[in-house]
Amino acid sequence: MAVTVVAKVVVQKEFVEPVKAELLKLIDPTRRERGCIEYRLHQDNEDPGVFIFYENWESMASLEQHMKTDHFRSYVSAVEGKLVKKVVNKMTGI
């Protein structure tokens, strides 16, 4: 069953540009992953420290595999201590 993810990342003001660079690094390798249907990054127009990923995956297994990739783990390490919060919603269509 397909899974949709909406992930909201709120960045500390002083780290917006370095975190944005790390987020952008995720896009190409993730889009090439098996099971990735859609992977889009958005930045809030009024608050540049707010980013939203909109993702569609073939299955929960595909999403779980994504979170084990080198590029995802590198991102997690690179942004440690630079976020205000991160909320990840994993959803199934109804």
C-alpha cells in the first residue's frame, strides 16, 4: 500500500542556509531510490526557516529503506542541533 509523507522541518534562524543546502542534497539521490514515486521540497514564503517535504512512496518498506540510506543518515547527522522541530506525518489515502 502506498504511503504519503508530509514532513515539516523548522530550522533555527542562524542555520537556515546550511540546513537548506543539506535538504537540497537529499532530492536527487532520493528520487532515484526504488519505491520513490514523488519527493518534493518546499520553503515557506513568509518564514524561510520552515521547510515541507511532500513525498509519495510505493510502500512503508520503501520509506523505511530510504531512512537507512547513506544520504539520509548524512542529512540527519549534518542538521543535528540546528532544528527547532521536525514533524513527520505518514499517511495512507482513504
